[in-house]
Amino acid sequence: MDDTVEDELTARPLQAEETCSDAQVVVRTVFTGADGTEYKGYLYWDGCEAVEYLKPVVFLSDGSAVSFWSGLIKPAWSDYSPAAGVLRAVLPVAFTSDSLFGLPSISGLLEGLYYLDEDTIACVV
């Protein structure tokens, strides 16, 4: 953060490759359901491809979003809008991020909503 940032929710476009190393980078990502349906969303680019670092988010048709990473809180599909049921029905969801300033694209597969249990082990709902 610098003097131009109001809070940790402030995002601005990346202007040059050299700024990638000292900023958290949000990258546009395409998510594809098991039925071939595509969804737009984003993830936090990280050299580690674990879901807890990527924190993938999918935008839904009703304007809401589903975060596939909940941290220490056990998530529930019922916490999301009814449109999330459509996404849940097409699990697993594959994802591929855009390549940005030479950062490689990240691909993976999401089996459900992820969180850390009391033993700090990533679990899926």
C-alpha cells in the first residue's frame, strides 16, 4: 500500500511488470464447469498453486459471486444465492488464469468450497 490507497480493498491496474513483485496481483480467470459452461472470475496470482493462496472467485449470472476459499470458516453452499446451485451442479470446475506481464497462466480444478479445519488442513465441502 502507498499514499494513494484508501484501504486494503483498493485495486488499480498493473502498469508495468516490475510492480508484480511487490503487489498482490488479481488476474482475470475463466472457470469451466464439468458440463462445459464457462464463467468469468478472478484469482490472486501466486507462485504457489494451492487454493488458499489463489482464493478463486466466480461471478454468477445474478450478479453475485462465489468464493472458493473461506479460510478458517467452514463454508456452506446455502450461504450463496440460488444461482450458486447451478455452479455446484457442474463441479468439478476447471480454471485457467490469463497470462499477465510474463507471469505464467495458472490452471487447476476445484472440487467444491475450501476451508482450513482445526488441524489447518485444507478441506472441501
